[in-house]
Amino acid sequence: MALDSKSELREFKIVGTRPLRPDGIDKVTGKARFGADITAPGMLVGLVLRSPHAHARIVSIDTSRAEAVPGVHAVVTRADFAEPGEDVADILDNCMAGAKALYDGHAVAAIAASSGKIARDALKLIDVVYEVLPHVTDVDAAMKPGAPVLHEGRTDETVPEGLSPNVISRHEFGHGDIEAGLAQADRIVERTFQTEATHQGYIEPHACLAQMGPDGQADLWCCTQGHYMARNVCAEILGLEQGQLRVTASEIGGGFGGKTTVFLEPVALMLARKSGRPVKMVMTRSEVLRATGPTASSSIDVKIGMTKDGRITAGFAELRYQGGAYPGSPVDMGSMSAFAPYDLEHVKTIGWDVVTNRPKQAAYRAPGAPMAAFAVESAIDELARGFGLDPLEVRLKNAAREGTRASYGPTYPAIGLEATLRTAKDHPHWSAPLGENQGRGVACGFWFNFGGDTCVTLNITPDGTVTVSEGNPDIGGSRASMSMMAAEELGIPYEKVRTIVADTGSLGQNEVTDGSRVTFAVGLATIEAARAAIREMCKRAAMVWGIEPEAVEWVDGAAQPAGPNAGEHPPMTLAEIAAIASNTGGPIAGHHEANPEGAGVSFATHMVDTEVDPDTGAVKILRYTVFQDAGKAIHPAYVEGQFQGGAVQGIGWALNEEYIYGEDGVLQNAGFLDYRVPVASDLPMIDTVILEIPNPGHPYGVRGVGETSIVPPLAAVANAVSAASGVRMTSLPISPPKLLAALHER
Amino acid sequence: MHYHSPTSVEDAVKVLAAQSGDCRILAGGTDLLVRMRSGLAEPDAILDIKRIDGMRSITREEGGFRVGAAVSGTEMAEHAALVAAWPGVVEATGLIGSTQIQGRATMAGNLCNASPAADSVPAMVAAGAVAQVAGPNGVRDIPVAQIPTGPGKTSLGPGEFVTSIFLPARPDRASDAYLRFIPRTEMDIAVVGCGVSITLDASGTCTEARVALGAVAPTVIEVPEAATALVGTPLDDPALSALSAACSAAASPISDKRGTVEFRTHVAGVLARRAAVIAKTRAGAA
Amino acid sequence: MSKIHVTTTINGDPTEFLCEADETLLDVLRDRLGLTGSKEGCGTGDCGACSVTVGGRLVCSCLMLGAEAEGQEIGTIEGMAEGESLHPLQKKFIEHAALQCGICTPGLLVAAKSLLEHNPDPTEEETRYWLAGNLCRCTGYDKIIRAVMDAGKDMREAS
Amino acid sequence: MVQVRIWGSLAAATEDQTEVEIEASTLRELLDGLAARYPAMRPQLERGVSVSIDGRIYTENWFTPIHKDSEVVLLARLKGG
């Protein structure tokens, strides 16, 4: 389904306004029920025993002492699970270790007991014999021949001989001839960049409640970005039929990609199966940081050539990402997106996926792209400044636009990068004066969007109000957006529509809330469901009027004769048609099931001012502006919120957030005290400029907006620090000790 | 686990004397509960001192202030006379954690937790504060600097606990300041902390000084060389540079997840200089 | 082990409960009293999602024992609205889109209410520092700070 | 025949050609055709790919039409957060 041909002319009544969100009151009064707020009669508390070692063979696990404790109802180890299918094997192994514990915090056993205290005490009575193995947590070290090996035989056909078995795959993208391009350059910058792993840092720890009967029927309540995903994965791991496992998504307290997989859920179900009781599991913050999915850490070589007038002649990057103990780091995404903002004749990226003794990475907002953008945008900045050129002008000169062949292959349709750059250049922020030790940085960012399986059912109630059921957890206001699109299409007030997130028994398959897909894909399905209901309502009006359905049209929330030939009939409103639905054929609903593809790509330019304390290396963010193309902003306040939230997560990544492993491979900062996410006093207001270059693949022109905003800030901040201090920081985070050392070296 | 909340020092001493297992003192609880939560502490009993008479009050004594062991940082900040006399000590205590933590955390708890990075301790040491300790052998007074003996370790004997902190009287033209370095603007443990307390004469010459550093040694340390660098000077640039050099020289930190040896050593000198300038202004220097 | 009997007042309601000596006030609120509006984000006083007031002072309920609540006046998010009438802060949070996922919202509201009681006309900087102990990962704080300051303005005008 | 651009890592399966021709009128025919003609590409096709057809990205819909003059580009399978 494509952009409505008349959309450029379409005057929206509701889309683009800022109504109150439907779940607002529940969330400001404490009534909203998140993952840990769900209870069941007779429930047990489930806790996990975790490996204290970064890498160890599990020689034996003796659970007998724990099982003998009064109040302990079930103990689960890997031995309780059947051999899984290939597609869930790593997920299960990550939820419950098999032959080896692969990282500090890896689950090795779990207990369900009648109280948390009993469970905690009983965990200490599980006797695990470990044979500690050498470990590796650094990506470059893990690639070297002779590095401690996590798995044998996982390397795929893309990897040349002679590398460590920790190297899983190689990904190469690009076109042209790099050497030829570099030969045209007046200057070449060649640098190596590093970024540490960061965590999504959602404030709500993972939580779930599971129950299962001997008949194989099971229920699961959990905080997740995708309860259909949770159903399918858990059913396969537990050997259940998907239709027998009903999963209900609680309110979700943040995810950012980190809740697109399962960690506790299969274990909770197994504990419930063994104990015959409902089992609730809630992670501590320490468990979240040690054993859920942070993003990859990276090491990236970049080589870019530029002419003295600012034309990029060639761009090359070799990216090495470790994604923890299992294959699947987003290095392919990083390799595809690294140069995506630029129109380059000669471009090449090579990505290496590497495993290390760290927790299995999970998606984090534009997975793989921010670190790649940090490397490329830093090098471009260095070249531009080296020539004394305006960094925005240089980016404009090289910007990808409609018709550009993207660095990852396809030719771009209409895109918004140039618009964000021009708007940034004209913005007062760009020309505002700076003081001593202050500097301004800019950077661009790119992200894909996608669609995926989506179902929406829209019901017309007898009193003429509307309920929308969708299958994607609402992580940032999507119920409001769906209600708005339904109301827009139906021509009724926003307040007449209530959208709910339905359980897995109520709709067909739905892809996870990820890839910035919900406003695009679920929005599209909502619009189509509304159109289906409209068709039915027009048919009912036609019956009443005794005319052909084709002679009825829907205008401003009512059916009316399409023209004079259809006869003289006063319009019938949605409520009037609803009231007589029983008399005209029964209840009225519209539904739409699809796998909408054709989501549009999204670009942003960020601008930031920093001040560097030359005596301590402290960096202060003084001013920040986001310029991003939203296609069409359905609810602009929540679009701004996505821009602001992504920018601040990126600021944290740039300055203070990092996974710190000791020599022993144990995570040293598994808490919010030393895993330092930005606090309110670290930040200024985050200004936003929403641009609207419609996506031709959506009836209202929507592009996903959730992810792109985290791509530019790493480089934008680093570029601003460079401008303020004169040192180019190539390693994130730019923590004060690192920056001070660099200042002293200068 | 047992919870005790006696209402007199005598009862508290008796309860402590009767314990056979691990009994922890609960004041604000902002360190103890974190330790319990992480399994680092598994006490058999907790003795809550907040209901003991006098533990929650600030009283004038000999021109100075006696601050009960359960007085929170927020309560200190609300005491105008205390703030006027010892702004550095109050601001140091007020830096411990968030607004929420400040409503509970105490100087005495911060002291007995014996972290080398405790914010209030360098300020207290610079102030010449004295802890009052009750125990089976009665009550004794001891300079706060002598309470922590290493990370997590104190010189308190079995059955002893701190009941109050005494901040001495202030002459005219005297003040103090505390600065710490943290990576964010709030919510972090000090990477380096520095308390400076000074007294000036009518001409603005420093007649007395005390300087203490946090997070650069196993305990908070007093730096006499830093004080020497200030006394007899108008706290001018050469004196401040000497102060800075003395503090960096006195620092013998470790590298850890919060900072490096080089960083802490350098920043100790930076903070000392900046804190001295603030103290000088507060003391009323022209 | 014998449980401790505690008599307290929660959101104005006289309340009694039994708890273990090592149970936090947050656990008591959530698990014994069904007041799940206070959230546990960290359990170590670093995120503020469990913020409540005790005797009018803002505290992290995860860093206080249930036993310490004896004789105290506890205020939680559940007591913030009066019947159907939302507190001005609650209204402004919704109006300003100051929440996305909403998990930090109860703690932020309790903390913001405490701020405006102590300082009815806070600057942006004062607001940011007062709320520094309340982590929000979705919003970047921008709309939260605006909502709090706007609520303060309305409350000043109304009084 | 449809011109298909493949990414660098896959060129090992096509004797270093980065553009190949496949007889296909739908996405499914395209993927089947590639697998038949370049067996070395099969492991990657089984792991999953996305396909850009005239600038729009498709992953799953077998019967997405492909025209003779369509721009067709194979991409690594997209992931999101």
C-alpha cells in the first residue's frame, strides 16, 4: 500500500495534533501494571543461579541439597530442557547454560520457592563444579589465533582460513575502487576507533509470570517488545504448541531493542511446569547488566580521502564487533550504514562478527549503526577541519539524495538528509557564539526501517465508539498514534477510539516492536482496518437506503450518497449505523493482516555544543539540536520524545556509559552507580526540528523515527569535544580520565 | 534477622553487648541496605539508632555544633547556623547521593562506612571534627580521622558506635569548602574529593589551614604539607600552586573503574586549589 | 523467625502490616500492601523509581526497612491524586508528553511534588538537580523538566 | 532476466561478479534462481537476506513482483531495535 496519491494535498484533522495519551492516567497514578506488578494466586518466586566465571566448563551440578529445602518446589538446570531446534539453540543456551558457562552472569540453574528468602538461601545450596577456562572479552584479542575459544565450528563460509574460531562471519559491502578513489584525494585520514559496549538501560528490569498445566496449556505474562516472539520462542523451547501458550504483554518499562528476545521466560515456564504452580521471576539490576543483552563493543579502522574543496573521493572502513558469547553482532548493519549518508563513487566496508566471553548482545536502537557513524563522521570531521572547511558544507557537498546509489547498494528514492543539513545550517544554533573551551560538533546518521507481520482488528461498538486491537507492546505512545490514525480515517473524534494491545490469543502473528516499525506498519494496518470497516458501514447504509454500496461514500464520519444519482438521503453517522448493526447483518468490524514492506529510510543531523574543563577532562553538554526527517509526524510530541531520548542515550554512550571488565572477566560495574546513564542535571533541553519528507511507502507518509536519533550523537559529541579542546578522541566513552590523559599528551 | 530500635544510648549499648552474631548499626541505611541487597552484608541483627534521644538533633556546644549520628544531610542543610559556620561540611554531606539519599544519609554513617571516597569525611577531617563514641566502656571522643582504618574498616571496638559528630567553634574570618570530582553532575562516588578549612587574619593572611583528600589512599588523608603551603600567605597564586603540588604529591591512589592513578593525582591538586579559593571567598577575603 | 508488627499511615490511611526485619519498605508496599505504583529499578538507591515520602521527606523506599515505618506518615504515588482529581503535576506530565514508557513516572512525580513543596518556584537548574536521582531512559528529561516547571507555575498562580 | 546486485561477501559464490542475471518475476523466483545457479550462496540465503526492489526493501513476501527493468539489490537481513 503506497502513499495516498492525494496525500500531499490531504488536510489532516487529527494526525499532527497532540492529544493526551490513553494510558496517561494509569501511568501517572501508579495503576499501570508493568512486568513485576503482575501476581497470581499461589505463585512462587523464581531465582537464577549465575556463573561467577567468565568462561568455565560445567563439570557437574548437584541440586539435591537445594531441592531438600522446605519451601523449594522446583529446581531447573539445562538437563530439564530437550535438545532445541537450531533456530532457538543459542537463545536457550543463553537462558540456561549447557556444557559451558560463557560469561560472568550466565544462568546455570534456577529455583522456584515459596518466598524470595527461601529461594535466595536455597540457591547457595546448589553445588556447581566448574573447570575454569581462559577467557577473552576484547574484540581484537578474540580475533587473534591462539585466543581462548568459545565455540568450535561456528565460523561460516565467508571467513578466510587462519583466524580464530571466535571469528564467525565476514561481511563486505560497497562499490567502486577504493585505491583509485584515494589516489584522487588531497588528504587521507586513516584512524582506528573503539567503542565500549553499552546497555539499553531500560529502567524496568525483566520480569515475567508463568503458569502451566499438565495438559500443556500455559499462560505467560511478561514485559517484552514482542509477546508473539516470546510465545513462539518459548513454545519451541518448551515443546508446546504455539496455540496452547497464551502470552499477555504487560506495560513495558523501556526496551530500546533489549526486550526483543527472552531471558527469563523459558526458565519460568519450566519452573512452572515442574512445580505445578505459577512462578514469578524478576531480575535485579545487577542481573540485567550482567546477563541480558548489551550492545556490541567495536574496533573500527577508517580510511577516507577528500579533496581540498571537500569532496570525499573514497571511503573505507573495516569494522570488528564482538556481540558476546554467541554469533550475531550487528556488524552487518554497521557495515551497511557506515557511509549511507554519502554519495560516494568509491566505498567499501568490511565487517567481522566475533564472539567473546560477554553476555549475548541484543538489539539496541539502530543496532550496529552508532559506532560505525562515530568512526566515519569523526574522520570526515577531521578532514573538513583540516582543510578549514565548514563541516556542514562538506556534508552537504557529499550528501546522498534521491537517485544516489547508496553505499549498501540500492538507489535512494526521496530522502531527507539534505533537508536536515540545510535546516541545520539555517538554524540559529549554528551561528550562536561560543566561549572559551567550548566547541560545536555536527554529525549525520542513517537508519533503515522495516515492516513485518502485523495484525489489527478494529471493532465498532453498538454505541458508535471504536476499539482497536493491535499486537505490538506500546513502548512510547503508540496506542495514541493508532487511535489517531483510526480516528482520522473514520472521521470521528480521537476520544471515541480506544486502542489496546491484545494477547497472543486474540490476533494473528505480529512482529516484535522493533525496527521503528510500529507507527509505520501497525499504523498502516490500522488505516486499512478502518477502511475495511468503512466499506462495511457504507454497505449497511446502502441497504437502508436501498441503493448500491458503490453509490455510498464516507465523508467526515458518515456515509452519504456518492452523488445525485444515488438519491436524496441524509448522511448516516458511524454511531447511527452502529446502532442498527444488529438489524443490518450483525456486528461491524474491520481487520487487516499483512506483512507490509517498503518502509522508508530515515536520516538525521545532530548539532551539539560542549565545554571541556581543561584541568579535569570533564565535558559539559551546553546545547543540543536534533534535525530529523519523520516522513509524517503522527503525534509530534512523541516524535520529539523519540528524538530527545535517542540523542541522550547517544550522549551517554559518548561520555560515560561503558561495560568495564576486570582481568578476571567479571563485570565490575553491574549497577546504576557505576554504569553511568545521563541524569537530569547532566543535560540541557534537547531542541528538535521535525522535517516531513513523506515516505512513499505509507498512506500518510510515515517513516519510523525511533532509532535514527541514536546514530549521530556519538560522533557529534566527539566532534564538539575536538572543537572545544583540540584533541581528537577516537575511543568511547570520552570519560574524564581518558580526555585528561589526551590533553596532557598533546 | 532481628531488628532493634532502642530509645536510649544505654539500651543500645546493652543490645550490642548481648549480640553474638553480626549486628550492624542502622542510621540512614543508604550504605547498609545496599550491602544487604547485594549479599555483601548478611547481618544477624540490625540496631536502628534513629529513635535514640539526641541522635536526630543538632545542638550548640562550646560555640560549636554537636550533630547527632542520625541527622541527615538535608537536616544539616536546613540548619542555618550550621551552614553559616561549616558550609564545606554541609555541602560535602549534601553531595552524598540524590535528593532521596540526602533525606536519609548521615555524616556518622558516611564515616563508619569507611569508604576512602566518602564525601563528608575529607570535609570533617579538614574541619577538625571529633566523633563521640559510646560503648561498653562508656563514652569517648576521637578525631574523625582516626575512625576509618582502611576500606570498610574502622577503629571502633566491639559494641561501640558513633553517637555524634562535634564540629568545633569557628573564629571570625574562617570558612571551609569541599569539592569532589565525579564523571556526571550527580549520583556518582567521588573519584577524588578535597576538603579545605582556613582561618584568615584581618589582613587576609591565612593563619590556620587544614586540607584533607578523599579517594587517593586507603583512607581519607590529611595533608599537612598542603596546610603549610597556605599558612602565612594571602592564598595568592604561588600559595595555591604550592597547595596544588602538595596535594598531588600526597596522593597515592589506585587505578580502578572510576579513575586512574594519573587522573586522581592530578585532579587532587586541581580540586584543592579550587576549594581553597572558595573557602577564601567564604572567609570574607577581599 | 518472628515478624515485626508495624503501625503506620500510608497516604492518610491508618495501616498495619507484618514484615520481616530485613524487608525493605518498597517490598512491603509492593508485595504486602499491593501498592505497586512504586517501582524497583535498581534496589540500590540509584534510580529513584521507588521514591516515596516519609514524614514529608523524599526517600528511596528500597533503602529503608519496612520496620522503620513505625509511626511514620508515608506518601506514595497512589496518594497523589485526590479521588478523580489529578494533581497538577500529573496533569502536566500527560499534557507535556513527559512520559514514554512510564516506569520512572511515579518516582518522578513523587520527587517533583516534594520539590515544589520545598521550592515552589525552582529554576531549571534547581529542578534538574533535585530530580538527578530519578533516572529516565526514554525522554532525555526535556519534557519532564518542562512539565514540572509548568506545573509549578500553575500552582503558584492558583495559590 | 533481472539484473541483481549482490554484496561483496557473496561475490565469492559468483566468481567475483557483483552483478548477476537471474530469470525471475517474483522475489521467490529470484531467491530460488540464485540458489540454483550459485549453490555456494545457499548458506547465506538460508540465514536470510533482504532485497531492495526499486529502492524499497523486502524480506519475506515471496510474490512481490519484480520487473525486468527493476533495480534489484541483495542486502544483509535487516535487524532493528
